[in-house]
Amino acid sequence: MKILSKCYMGVIFFLLYIPIIVLIVFSFNDAGSLSEFTKPSLVWYEELFRDEEALSSLVNSLIIAVSSSLIATVIGTFGALGLHRMKSRYIKGSVNALTNIPMMNPDIVTGVSMMLLFVAVGTFLKTRQLFGFGTMLIAHVTFNLPYVILSVMPRFKQLDKSLSEAAQDLGCTPSKAFFKAELPEIIPGIVSGLMLGFTMSLDDFVISHFVSSPNFQTLPLYVYNQTAHDVKFSMYALCAMIVFIITVILLVVNFAGSFGSRKSRAIRR
Amino acid sequence: MKLRSFLSLLTALVLLLSTVAGLTSCNTDSSESITLYVYNWGEYMSDGSEGTLDANKAFEDWYFENYGVKVKVNYSTYSSNESMYAKISSGSVNYDVIVPSDYMIERMIGEDLLAPLNYDNIDNIGNIAPEFYGEDAKYDYYDPGNVYSVPYMYGMIGIIYNTSVVPENEEDLGSWSLMWDEEYKGNILQFNNSRDAFGTAQYYLQVDVNSEDEADWRAALDKLKEQKKVVQGYVMDEIYNKMENGSAAIAAYYAGDYLTMYEENEDLEFYYPEEGTNLYVDAMCVPKSSQNKEIAERYINFMLTEEVAVANAEYTYYASPNTLVRENQEYIDYLGEIKEDAYEKIYDTDSVRTSSYQNLKDDKLVLLNGLWEELKSDIEISTGIYVICGVIIATLAGFGIFFAVRKRLREVK
Amino acid sequence: MKQRSLFQKIAAAPHILWAIMFIAAPMLFVLYFAFTDADGNFSFSNITSLSQYGNVFILSIAFALIATVVCLLIGYPLAYFMAKQKPRTQKILMVMIMLPMWCNLLIRTYALMALLDNGGLLNSLLEQLGVGRVPIVGTYFGVILGMVYDFLPYMVLPIFTAMTKLDKRYIEASYDLGCNGWQTITRIIMPLTASGVISGVTMVFVPSISTFYISQKLGAGKIDLVGDTIERLFQNVSTYNVGAAMSLVMMVLILISIFVMNRFSDDRTTAPVRGGLK
């Protein structure tokens, strides 16, 4: 039984990894072909670092991911605080339901709905250049929000009520009590929300696809355009590098820190 | 301790923020120069890869040298006229230079989306061959007098086939019927854009590609539905990979692209179908919404200079309307090295029966759109799928009932 | 409880405002576009015109259903075996399951297509072995395979997490009470990991039913699913309305299936959460 289970795991993992392994191996293929391997070389890696479009879209991706996750974290943390303290269960429930919509909906519907909003606003304002960085930022903040709330809310629920009261007894104003006594307690939740939002936003293709303009491209959009033509092998090189970096990060995080992995944590909830 | 970790986190955040700020300010620094937005077909301009000329970079340098103004070209690409049109007409983005095909130019002129060009800024227009520009022009049907457009490339659609799959004595060779041949089921690729796909069926049926008669379009749809059973898929530029590595054996595509594929796979052959085929001209235009019309016109002018035009023609293998290119011996030799008859294949338009797409009237556009949807959503679901789903749903329902009954029984106990 | 400060009262305001502006309003626009014609007049014509897409809907649901079940059948034993390993091995395996999720879905799918295409590595290998080509790209099988390959980690992870959270004493108790291995699995482990299964199923089903990239690449543009159709309809201004109607119908379909699924499980508290993309 033990051997059988090992074999089963081996086979599944093997199948799961074949495309990625092939991709990494062939990213070193001098010929730039997926059908025959001529000789190992790093030409595609050099090509990648010369490809300005790819590099600028990578920078764009990082800008969007950092700014959207930060904004979503700030709005979401205060949102979670306010919701936690809110007395009306009715409002609380409906805001929660509303916030969860982007998480329940398929990405394509979220993307389409945002696009329709921007189209309508654009027609109303009669501007011709609405789509771009701004629309993409709004969309990314929107789909990051539920994940931030999801990570922060449980921390508020675990919070000891007497903490804030004690701080206020000792002469803090309520807002000061929040910043001094409560905020440090919920920081792990904030950090995990931030990281989660960052990775979600870095990885998003579908929603960006609908709210972007060709003037402001993120990496997944660039890859999509590439795969519509003849994919340059520098893309495989890029993917190989991403896989390598992520492996290192995941291993470090999993074995060095007690943080656990962010993505799985979200799923666990 | 708590406070310290909080502080360290805060500094980390500030650092992150400042990097972002730095990055964005970097961007604003470079945007002090003027940005020229160019929207072109994918793989349609020499981009500096593999030692070719980087046309956009060359333009930036050239412009700075001649006019002392820093211009940054923002270059993006599309894969069909229709998707380009959607972006422009929805008004969501501004472009300065676009390169639509003939029928789309006609449509955009009709909808007042293009700006008339000021030829004072385009003095290289004289390089364009007389068939394409001037009083005797034969191919300015889409924009008489070239008020709005300067020809960039032109070409014809033909059929590419793999000689290792299709034998020499195949009867269908030379005709569109090859694309309907059931013998090659699963090996045929069709265009993934409505106009070209319907075009193939219309040429095969020998009906007018610009027909006013709805019945003609319906007949073409029936032909395409019939073809759907034998095609492997509807693709655009994925065709390169599929034809080069032998994933598919027969496809209709643009002549210039055939040469690109031939370079990778010498088994590929090419012909223009005897029933007639499409001749198209792609031309550079400036949208009305352009903010930098003058620079856009100089960009167009720059594309007409010999060095750049040759680089583009050598990069795309499309036929160039530029006389300096056609008469450039180095270019002619270059084509000859790829394939002996390459030059004739792409330039000899007279020996091929051709016609061109014209802009369709609104009702026909709606019709074409609807028919295309009908073709794409025409799916036959095999009974196997129904059976599998039936089994799954039955099993799930079985489980549900089983648990519900068990729960009931327990409650009764 | 002490007096709540103004700060705490308005803390949620930006969030609520944002949610109304960018979550509720877009949904209203979907509704608006779905029930108006191009001139902005109220009409049902968009909804009724969806009838021509009947088969597209059926096929999408069928594919998503099959992909989900296949993922469950493969993923459940995998998660079970993973959870039986030593903690250190578990961590490595967990990283290995997550790694493909971090590699961009587009590149992964494209690599899969390049591998399976008629002229790809797999088929050239088969040809050399004398088996001959097996067409996969452009067939139903190819598209379902792509879904399973792309979304399997989303099934495994939540189930695996539920398994590791399982109190080992239950299992010991069931053995003590005379259950054999199989009975322990069906009577103890399966019911106690149902919440993981539910969220796994949601996380595979929802992206499968709405995908367009997988069907575009592995279906070679020939097999159109709901996602493809919506994507195409939104490329053309004149078909936004039909596209909105189609999105609306898909949304309702998914809400219904999530509702039904939650009914299935006794544990009402397990909110189906998708952590992933597409």
C-alpha cells in the first residue's frame, strides 16, 4: 500500500510537471524550437534582457501589484475595523456580501462588469482616454479587497475587547488606542492580506484583459499577445526564471519562517 | 518587541512605496518627451530582433537629430482589423498611427475616424509606385486619391500545404476545394476572422465577396459549417507554429507569411487558387483623435525611406508598394536566397485572379457578424458527453438521496 | 464598551464607498446592458437571442462538470496520500503542488498545447514508437485535459489542508471501535474533509466554466465555450448587450450551483472561497 501510494503520487506529480520541465529545458535550446534540441545556450535569456517591451511590462506589473495591494490593504484594514465595530447587522451583512462578489464571480464577469462601467463613464464624460493605468489600478484594488478583508477580519474577531478598553482607561483616545494597542495585534493579518493581494494582482490576466489599453501592458497581457503569435523563446526563459525564483522563495518561507504560504492560507480559510 | 516589528514593517512599506514612487517618477521623466502611439499588426515591422533594424528606435534617433525633439514610440499590436477597429471606435484609447487593411480604411473614413493627411510632411510619397498612388493608381479603391492613407504593404491570400502530407498528384491542388477535402480531416486550418473566413468560402463558391445579396452570405455560411467538420481549428498567427512543426498540413494565409514559414520548413508549398483570391493593401493612417498629427505624418514619411522600407519588407516578406524597395538589388537577392521564385510569388499580381474586399453596408456588417456567431456556436455535442454527464449527475443525486435517507432513518431511530 | 470615536465610525466608509462604486455599480451596468438594446431602450431581445448559444452553454457546463469530477477523483487520493507523509515531506509536497500555480497560467497552458499538438513532442514520440499520431489539440479531450491540468492544484490544496487539520484521534478511535481501513476512510475521513472537497470543487468548477484561454489554445479556436463567446462579444461594441446578457446568465448559473453545493454539505459555515485565478 505504501509503495502504491508513492507510485501514485510520483505519477501525478510527474504529469503535472512535464510541461514545465520541457519548457525549462527548451528555454536553453539554442535552436529556439520545441521539436528538437540542438545545443544548450543562454541566447534566450540574453534576448529576454534585451526585450524592452517585456521588461517594461514586467515593471508595469510590479507597479500595479505593489500599488493595488497597498491601497487595497489600507482600505480593507480600515473597512474590516469599521465593519467589526459596526452595530447594524443588516448593513454589516450586506457590505460583506457585496465585498465577496468579486471572489465568487468568475473573473471574466468581474472584468466585463468593470469594463462596462468604464465604458459608460467614458461615454458620459466624453473622454477618449479612460482605459489604462487608472482603470487597471481600480480593477486590481477591487479584486484584492475581499482577500484583504478575508485575512484581516478573523484577526479583529480574535482581538481581546479589554485591550482597547484598558488602553482607553490608561488615557488613550479611542483612535490612539486602536493604533497603539490593537493594530500591532492584527499586523500578521494585514501582512498576509498584502502578500495575497500582491500575488493575485501580479498573476491576473482575465480582468486586466478587459480593462487595459494596449498603451499600458502588464506581463500576463504581454504573454497573451505573444501566444497569439509565434511565442518567442525568451518567454520560456522568463517562465523558467520565475519558477526558479518562486521555488527559492517558497522553500525559504516554508522552512525558515513560521509564516506558512500565503496562497494556501487563503485557500484554507 | 511588537512595536519594533511594527516599525520594521512600516519602514519596509515606506521603502516599497518610495520604489514605486521612484519608478513612476522615472516614467514621468521619460514622458517629458512626446509619446507617439503606434498600433500595428503583430510581427509587421522590423523590430531589431536577430540583427535587423529596429525601425521604431531608428525613428526616435532620426527625429531627435532632425527636429531636436525627443519622441518615444509606444508600439503595440493587434491581430485583426476588427479588434483594432473595436479599440479605436470605442474611443477608449488614442493612437497616432494605425495600419488597417483596405476595407477597414473605407469603413473608418465613412465613420469619420481618420484625419486627412498633410502631404507636406510626407515628401517621400514619391517613392510609392504609380499603381498605388497618383492619378493612374489602380489600387487606391479604398481611399481614392489617398487622402487619408499611405500604402504600407500589400499581398494576396493563397493556400499553404505540406508536401509530405498532400501528394503531388492531389486533384484538389490549385483550388479552394483542398480546404474542404475530407481526406485531410483534422489537418486544415481556417482563418479566425470573419471577413477572411467567409472570403475563402465565397471564392470557392465563386460568389462576390462584397455581395449585396443575403443568400450569397448564407450559402457561404453553409459551406463553412460543412468545413467545420474537417478543420482542425480557427487560428490566426498561431498558424506559424502549427504549419512549421507539421501540426497541420493545409491552411489559407497571406503570401508573405508563407515565406516566413518556408524558412523553417521546406516541405511547405504555396499556390493561389484558380477560382480567384483576395488582394489586400494595408495602409498607414492617422486617426482623428491623434494628439500629434504632425509627428505621426513624419513617422509615416520615415517608413517610406529606402533603408527602413527595405528592412520592413525583408522582415515581413510582404510585397512593398515602395519602388525603392522593389528595385533594391540587395533585397531582390535576399528574397531569392529564401526561395527561388519568392519575388514572383509575392509581386506577380497580374497572373493571379484577384478581387478586393470593400466595406460592407451596415446591414451586411450586422449580418456577417451574426453569421460568424452562428458558425462559431455551431457545436455538435456527441452523445458520449451526454452519457458521461448523465452518469455524473445520477451518481451525485444518488449520493444526495442516500445521505438524506440515512439521516432521516437516524432521526427516526 | 467605551464610546466609539468618530474615527471608528467612519473607518469603514472608504471601503463601503469603494464597494458601491466598483462592485455594485459594475453589476448594475451588466444588468442595464443585458436588458437594453443598442439605443438604450428596455428589451428582452438580448436574453432571447442567447438561445442560439444553447449548445455552447451545455458544452461548457458538461466540460466544467467532467473536469471537476476528474480533478476530484485524481486529487482526493493524492491529498490523502500526501497527508499520510511525514511533516517534512508534507511541506515539500505542498510546495510542489503550489509551484505550478505560481507559473503563469497562460505560459503553462501554452506549453501544454505545444507539447500535445500534432507536431509536438508527444506526437513525434508516438510516431517514432510506431503508434502514430493521436490528435489531442482541437478535440474535447484536449480541452478537458487542459482544465484538469491547470486546475488540479486548486482541488488538491483545500482537501489536503482539511486532511492535515483532521484530528488523528478520530481515526484511532475508529480503528479501536473495529472499523477496517476502508470503513475509516468512508465513515470518518470523507465526512470530515467534506468542507475541503466543497471548496476544491468550487475552485475548479468556477474557473473551468468561465475559461476562454484554455479552450482557445487546446480547442484550436474550434470549440467555443461560454467564456470564449463572451470574450468575442466584448470585442465588438455592437454586441456588448448580448455579451452582458450572457455574462448575467453565467453568473446566475454559477450562483445556483454554489448554492446547491452548499446544500449538499451539512457544514453551512464553509463559505466557498476561491483563492485562485480564472
